[in-house]
Amino acid sequence: MNPPADAVYPMLLIPLVGVIALGVIGHSRRAGWVNIAISAATFVASLRLALGVLKHGPLLTTSKMFYIDSFNVYLLVLTAFVGLTTAIFSRTYMLDEMKLGRVSTKRLQLYHAMYQGFLLTMLLALSTNNLGILWVAMEGATLATVLLVSLYRTPESIEAAWKYFILCGVGIAQALFGTVLLFFAAQRVVRNRHQALLWNILYAHAAYLDPAVMGLAFVFLLVGYGTKVGLVPLHNWLPDAHSEGPTPISAVLSGLLLNVALYALVRIKMLADPTLGALPGELMMGFGMLSFIVAVLFLHRQRDIKRLYSYSSIEHMGLMTFGFGVGGALATFAALLHMTVHSLTKSSIFVTAGHAAHIAGSQSIDRIRGLIRTQPAVGWGLLIGTVAIAGFPPFGIFTSEFLLLVATMQSWPWLTIPLLIGLVVALAGLFRQVQPMVYGEAMPDQRPTRTSMVPVVVHLALVLWLGLAIPAFLAQWFNHATFLISGSSLP
Amino acid sequence: MAYPLTAWALALLQTLLFIASAPLLCGWVKRVRCAFQNRASPPLWQPYRDLGKLFRKSVILAEEASWLFRATPYIVLAAMVLAAAVIPLIAVNLPTDAIADVIVLVGFLALGRFFIALAGLDIGTAFGGIGSSREMMVSSLAEPAMLMAVFTISMTASSTNLSTAMHYLLQSGLVLRPSFVFTAAGLMMVAVAESGRLPVDNPATHLELTMIHEGMILEYSGRHLALIEWASEIKFMIYAVLIADIFLPWGIATRVTPWELLSGVVAITVKLALLAVLLGAVESGLAKMRLFRVPEFLNLAFLLCLLGLLSHIILEVAI
Amino acid sequence: MTPVSLYTQAILMLAALVLFTSFALLAQARMFALIRLYAWQGTLLAVTTALVAWVTHQPRLYISALLTLGLKALLIPWFLNRLVIRLGLQHETEVLQGNSLILLGAAALTVFSYYVVMPIVQLSTLVTRNVIAVSLAVILLGLLLIIVRRKAVTQVVGFMCMENGLFFAAVASTYGMPMVVELGVAFDVLVASILFGVFFLHIRDSIDSLDVDRLNQLREGDD
């Protein structure tokens, strides 16, 4: 037995119990509270695990099935945390939806069970040591959320869910082929075939894997997990799925799923780097840059508030992919920080956007007007969230984007120009759309709604804190993870 | 390589046997069909009687017929006889085999078809023109498939010479080749289309809306018609022997000994008879396709041959 | 050229037939026939796996073969069949446009997959190494089926074909993934097929048809 590592089991068992429990009682009015309680317990369990990593360093369970190091432990905590805050938001939001008659009790039951199911797959994907299980969990995440995207059963939502299902399914199939190739390459190096898909074993043998096979495997895995990250040109499902599903699902999709997919990609890159040299990084830079630029341009054309922010998600995922692709200590550190702050900010924005849509009775940007007059908390929340996501100081996103720009300047100077231009264009695109929603005359039929701004306040406060000063233990984690990923750490 | 005179004699004999037994094969197919359809069948040698009768009749030429129309029956028959000479019927490694390879064989078949189509146009009747244009459509689709099949076989045997290829296949023993399964299926479809049989064309009717081969030769009579009928019977036999030879080469004589030759004759007879039974069964079970479905049919044949080639490259080269 | 055992030849033969079923799926327009072909592909896959297990003395592969047979040759086709009957799509046929071009494209994809996996085939020493290209081709043909068809049922069959190809790839290149992964993947496939069933009902309810083409409300921006 390995007590610190075994802390991973309660973290996974609690949401599993949650799926079953909410599958039974998910339709009751108290289900929202149960959901919060389970998510809180998961969060506590993840904190326990994090403490273990802080004390003992990387943890491997005796079964070798789970491996926790500083890279995934902070993502685990982040996932459990955003899961908790979104659960808090979802309680009032879903009650509101019930009142509006948009969801029936049966669907509420489904929603609650699958919410926990989604969290379970996310945590499993992050903590597993087996790359095959990682794939299974990623596919499981699609399966858990696809019925949630079509929860409202409107033609649009069903279309979005179908697209999401087919595109992600097709994409992720490429990742499984890549995994098979990886297994093939590993079998030639690792004697025990039962261990040939274990990440820690593979990492130890990464330098001996066959370059030709690894090249192929990496391309397939990049396409596969890249679809889930929302990299252009594989991003088509993302805005649809984000805009048509219930807002809490948009928040966790954007805040968690994309992160976990990127996590998978970075893990693969770590395996491919020793044999392939610069190729994986350059591929990721290319895809990242393309996603960034395309998403920035599409920001200007959006008419739907949730689509607007989902394109902003593509933009930021592009930036992070670019950052990991650039490699080196500084860029990797920046990308890791960006993962955290983007996840926090974006989920808080989706929370406020959901409230705004309830106030206006529509998700159309043209119908949402004068939020500050109707309900100041929502208006300010949206405004501050947008300020943060656009990269204004003193928020954390400014810090990470600044670091990324500096890193780019050091290694690829001329690429800073499109990055800077893109950031400015994104800023213009966001504020052009947000300004009339927040200020401006309120529409006559707008009505204040029951809000839960706790998640928004907590998230934005954290992002502000991370922008002003990164706490020592977090910096240490990031630095460790940076060392793991890039081979060097910040001084 | 110098061949002894006996080998040349044997080759000549084989060719003669080939062209002489072609009507017999057609008679046999007819019998099989009749048996499947519960009809009284004509005797086995009915095709010979038909040919004999036609040879005795006088030729009636259309006024517009040019020399081309008159020469075509001889050219077509000559092309078919030459093609038949190249194909090992009862023995491999005969001198005629070395003269031409399988691509030339395809060329002989194309030559015959080309002249028949020209002759169909030569008279200037509507049916001849329709027949020619349809024949060209069918062959333009069937020929790529045929070539694809030829490539697969020659790649497997590393030779385009039919005799060498068969020798190779005999030596390698019983090998399950996925490519050959596909190629055999494709080649059979091509054979059905090219020799004008159901479901592509119906040799037994003169229905103007559907006929292909019969349309082109509608104006022929007497001796000319006999030659053309005979040529098409040889053509049918060529395809049948090709399929039997390549996909079931066992039994054919590899050395010139009486015993081997005899077994070669028996083997090819049995194989052709069985093949004809298969064809008769299929023809009885199928209705004629509408003409615009024919390209689909031939596309399928092409696809099968292509799959054969692909699976040869993918699955068999490295083992 | 070294002589190969008859069993290896049989494996290659079956692999070629699996590839053929993929082509046949692309050429098939009727729903029932599609599902039946899919079931055949699953059966062939299971038989191939069992044969590989026997030739290479890998008893675990028998379990995979059984799993494949149960799931992909029996359960999922049965389920799809029932759905088709329940939705009244028995006589539904799809209009196949430019099918010869699509089939040629499929052949091109097969060639492409051959070149893609060439480096792996050269490294491998397994008897099934030549099948890897076929498995990638099956994956890509499934993808092609999803792209060129408009009926939801067909797209699902394409999706499941891709899964078949993936399984085949694992068997061909590494004699199967570790058991825990294989079970996980099978579980995902099972859940996916159930979800697809739920989706058919939803799509039918919302647009009164299973033509995915009619799902075209969501577009970019200004319309």
C-alpha cells in the first residue's frame, strides 16, 4: 500500500457514487444541493492528494494505474474546484430552467447524473497512468456530455449534439490509432507488455522509441486530442456544443474538457520530444497559431453571446497550444499558468453569460442590452470577466500572455507580431460586442433573475490574485511541471 | 531458346483443339441453361450444325458495304485464333506462348472488337451504330478492369508471360491469395460483359432496345456470319480458359509426355465444364440489366480488380 | 520469399475480406443491407482475431474475439436493426451520388494508408504486420462513409466501422491492447451505440426525418 498515492481512489470514487446517487434522486429539488456536496467532497479529496504530492513528490499507486505528479495534480485540483463552483451555480440556474419549463424532472435527473459522470471522466483522464485509459476517459467525457448538449431538445441543440458526437468521435478515433501505434513502438522497448502503455514507464524509455513510429503516432494523437482541444480546423463542434447546451455545461466544457484534452496532448508531446526533436513543438505551434488567428477573426462575426465566448475559448486554447509548442521553460510556464487562469475566467464568464441570457430571455447579443441597469451584479461580472479574458492587467491572463510574448520574442521574434495584432483584434472584437450588452439602454422585457454570483466572484478574485502574485506552492508546482515538460525550469 | 519441332507441332495442335472445341463449350453452356430452366435442350453439337449451315449459305451484302465490312470477319477470326494460340490450354512452356504476353492478348481482343465496331458502323444502319457505340462503352469500362487483373497476376508471378506465370503459380503450390479471389471475381464479371452474356447482353435475342453484340452484326449473313459467330465463341472460350488457367492451374501439363498431356486435356475439360455450370446457373438466375446499369456493373468489376491489386501490394508483397 | 503457413494466408485472406466489406458498405444504399454488412465485418473481425490467437498462441485474444463477436457482430447490429424497424426505415434507401468517384477515392485512401503505415510494417516482425495498412484503410473508409452519407443510420455505421478498424489495428500491430484498455474501449462503444439509438429518436422527433442534411440551423454569424 502507498497511502499518499491511495488518496486518488476516494477522489475518483466520490463522483462515481455521485453518478449512481444522482441517477436515483437527481430529479428532486434537493438534487442541486447533493450535487454541490458531492463536488465539494471531491474537491477536498483532490486537495488531500495535492498535499501528498507537495510532501512526497510524484506518486504512483501500487497497481501502477494512477500516477500523480506536479503537472496533473494542479489540474486535478483546478478541475475539482471548477466542478464545485459550477455545481453551486448550476443549482440555481437549473431551478430557474425548471421554472421556465425548459427541462423536465427526468432530464434534470439525467443532467445531474451526467454532470458527475463528466467530472469523473475528467479526473480519471487526468490521474490515470495508462494512455489507453486516458483515451477511454476522453471518449467517456464526450459520451457523458453529449446528451447534456441536447438537453433542451430543440432542433438546434440536437444538431449541435450530433455534430459534437460525430466530430469528436471521429477525431478521438484517430487518437486511439495513435495510441495503438504508441503501444507498438513501446513494445519494442518495454519488455513487459502490460506496462507498455504506462506513462511513467514510457517516459523513462522515451529516448529509445522508434522515431518513425513516434512521428506517425504523434500526428494521429495530435489530430485526435486536437479535435477535443478545439484546434482549427477541427473546431467546428465547439461553438455549437457550447452555445446550445445548458450554461453550466458550457462552463465546464470550456473550463475543463479543453484543458484536459490539452493535458493529454502535452503528455504525448513529452514522450515524442526526445526522439522527434523540434517536430512536435513546431506542429503544435502551427496548429496553435492557426486556431488563435482564425478564432480572433471569427469573434467579430458572432451574434450569440455563448458562441462569442466559445470562440474566445478556441483563441485561448490556440495560445496555450502555441505556448507548449514553443517549449522552453518560460513559454511552458506561461502556458501552464494560462491553462489555470483561462479555465477560471472562462467558466466565470459562462456563468454570467448564462445569467445574462436568462435576464434577456435570449442568447442573442442584440437582445441583451443594459445589463448594468437591469442587474448590476451580472453586468459588472460580465464586464470584469471580459476585461480579464481580454488580457488587461492586473488579471492573471495578462501575466501569462505577457510571459508568453516574452518567450516568443526570445525564440521566434517575428511571431510576436501576429500574436500582438491578434490580441488587439480579439480585444476589439470582444469589447465591440460586450459594451452595448453591459451599458446601453435596457430592453423593456428584461427581468432580473435569481443569480449565484459566488463562483464568479471567487474565480475572478483568484485570477486577480494570480495576476498580482503567484503563491509560492503554486509557483513551485508550475516550476516542477515546467521542468517535467520542457526539461528546464525557471530560475 | 530453341524448341524442338514436336513442341511446335504440339502448339499447333493445341491451338487447333482450342478453336475447334470453342463451339462445343457454347453448346454445353446452352445445355446447362436449359437444364436449369427445365427446358428441352438442343444437342451438344448444335453450334457446329449452325456454323455448318451458315457456311453453306450464300453471302448477301448490303449495297453500302465497303471492303471493311467484308474483311472484318476474317480479321476478327484471325485475331481470336492468334489470341487462342497464346493461351496454354493443355500444356505450358510451348513455343507459341513465348511469342506474346498477356498484354498483347488484351490487344488481340481489342483489335477484334475494334473491327467489329467499325463494321457495325460501316453499313450505316441505325442498329449497327447503336450496337457499336454500346460495345465501345462496355469495352472502355471493361478494359481497365481487365488490365488491372492482368497487372495483379503479372506482379504476383513477376512476369507478363502467361505461361511463365502459370508455371510460377504451379510451383508455389496451394497459396491462399486474397488478391486472386478479388481478381477472379472481377475477371469473371469482365468476361461476362465482354463475351456478351447475361446480365450485360443477351446473345439469344435480337431485341433492338437491348442488344449490343447482335446489333453490330445484324447485317452479316452466310459465311461472314459464321466466321463472326465462331470468333465470338472462341473469345468466350478464351476468357473461360484464362480464368480456369490462372486461378486453378492444377492439372495442366508441364512436360511433354503423353500421360501429362492426357491429364491436361482431362483437367481443362473438367474445369471448363464446371465453369460453364457456374455460368449457366448465374445466367438463369439473373435478368438482363438495363443498359445504364451496365457501367455500375463494370465499375464493380473494376473495383474488384483494383482491390485485388491493392491487396496484392498491401498484403502479399512483404511475406 | 519465405513460405508462409496456411493459417497466415487465411488471416490475410480474412483481412482482405474485411477491407472488401468496407468497400461494400460504401456502395450499399439500403439500410438493412448496410447493417447486415456491418455485422459481417464484425464476424470476419472476430474470426480473424480468433485465428491470430490460435496461430500466435495468445489466449487473451480469444476473449477479444468473443467480445467482438458478441458486441459488433450480434448486439450492435441487432440493436440497429430494431431501431430501423422501430423508426420505420426498412425501405429507406439513400441516393448515392457519384458513387464510382467515391469508390475510387476509397481505393486512393487505401493506397494512402499503405504508405502511411509503411515504416511500421517494416519494423514489425509479427505475422499480421501486413494487415496494419488494411486496418487503417478500414478506419479511413469509415470516415469516408460518414462524410459522404446523409442518413444518421449510415453515419453511425461508419462510426462503428472506424471502431472496427481501430480494433483491427490493435490486433494487427500488437496482438491487441492490454485487457483493461480493451474492456474500456468496448464499454465506450457499447455506450456510444446506446446513445446513438437515443439520438435517432431525438432527431426524428425534432426534424421528422433522419436526414442529417436537414440539421443545418447552426451557422456562423450574420444569417
